[in-house]
Amino acid sequence: MTNKNTRFFAGATTLLVLATTLLFSSCSRDRIDRDLNTYESPNAYLDSKKQDEQVFVIDSAGEGPIIGNQGTTIWGSIDCLQLPSGTPFTYPFTVKLVELYTPKDMIYYRMPTAAAGLPLETAGEIRLRAEKDGQELSLSQPCAFKVSMPNASPTLNYMNVYYGNENGDAVDWTTDLGVWGIIQTQNPVFDVDTIGYTAFIEKLGWINADRSVSTSGTFSLTFDSDEDDLSNVIFFAYLPDSKTVLQSSGGIISGIPSGAFAKVVAIAVNTSGDLFHFYQELTVNGDVTSMVVMQGISDAQLTAQLDGL
């Protein structure tokens, strides 16, 4: 009797293991075989929402300054500008300005605030360019434009002048003018004044009022999904304590300081042009993998969400 019971128990155990294995294999196969939701690149949608480039025609000498829609104030002289050949030119010429002062606008423009992979605390980003008959103008050396970036309550007088080093669609921020062969002659720190933050810039292009975020180590957010193909999904993390915007690369957001509170937003568009998003809030105390389920959202709802960051 004992031997029969033992054999029966062993047989039952074998059947249980076999059934469990088959069930696990079936579930795994279902996960592998299930069609994931696919998306198109959201870049066209983001481009439709980003801040317009403002164009100012300078047709004669004047006292200035140029003032942007959001309050960026620029003082400069034609004597400081030169053609690509290094030669001077005559009026008229154009000045072009983009202003990014909110996380929403930085996300739309895909302009994160990081330098060499490390987060920056930002007071705003602008792009300042000048052209003559379609030719890009540059600042002659040594020469500078004065730029004031508006801030209702500037509290830091050690925001540094960061310049955007463009590499294709990506922009990295640096304080080193030597990257462009420019010898620095101006104080690279913004002063605090009645407008906000003011400094003299020695190169046209992307300008950022930033300072490094103190970190004792940084972590990464990785994204995975059982429902969605994330290949064309863009992820952003906004760190409200430092006003830092970070963007994913290869499905990973890196450079998040230990203990930082992050608001994560993912944006995608399907082949029908429908908008989808994912939103998460978390405090980052180590490397994290977030499981993503994209949800449909309207343009107005996503705009409101980004306004609330």
C-alpha cells in the first residue's frame, strides 16, 4: 500500500510539473506571439507644437534692443557681425530668435538640459541667429551681444552661459568656447538684474542659462512593455526641483540624480495620426525599469499635462 501511494504521489507530481510547464510555455508563447501596438515617430507632431522662430528685420542703426515675444532682450551691433568669409556687410539683415522657457516648450523642441550626460538646472534656452541674404552670420572676435533672459524671481547669480554644440538632431551643452576655436573674453556667468539673467554671449546659436546639478551619483530609467512596441516612443523626464528636462536615448533616460523626484512623459503617434502617451511620477533611488502601457490622449489633454509639469 505504501509503495502504491508513493508511486501515485510521484506520478501526480510529474503530471503537475508537466501541466505547469505547458501552461508557462503557453503563456510565454502568447506573450511572444501577441502583436504589439506599433507607432510612428512623433517628431512631426512635436514640430507642429513647438515655438515659432521670430524674425526681426534690422534695416538701419538704432538704439535697440530687440525684444522677443516672451521677453528675451538682445543688444547688439552690426559691427560685431560678419559674413562666413569674415568680411563686414551692410543693412538690412535679419535676426532670428527662438525662446524656450517652460518644460513643455523644451519637450516640444526636443531640447533637454544636460551636458555630457549630466543634468543641468535651467532658467531657459534660446536660439539666436543672424542672416544676410541667406548667409549665416557669426560674431567677430573679440565681440559679444548682450542677452537678458526673463525671470520673475531670479535667485541665483551663478547661472553659467552654456552654448549648444549641435550634432545632427542632438544638442549637447558646453561652457567651452574652445570647441569652436573662440577665445573667451567675457564673464561666462549670468548677472541678476531687473529683467532676469543677463550675460554677454560670444557665439550665436543655442544659449542656455544653466548650472550643474549637484549629484552624488546618477541612475537610469529603462522602459519595457508587454503591450507596445516602444521603438518610436519618445520618453522625457522632468525634474521639477531643478527644472531639468531629460530625454530618452535608445529607450533609456540616464543622468537622473539619486533621490530626484521625476515626472515621466512618453509620447507617440500611430499610423492613423492618433496621439498616445504614458505618464509616471516616481522618486529615483536606483536604476528602474518601468513597464509601459500607452494610452490614447487628445492634443488638448496632452498640452494640459505638459503645462502642469
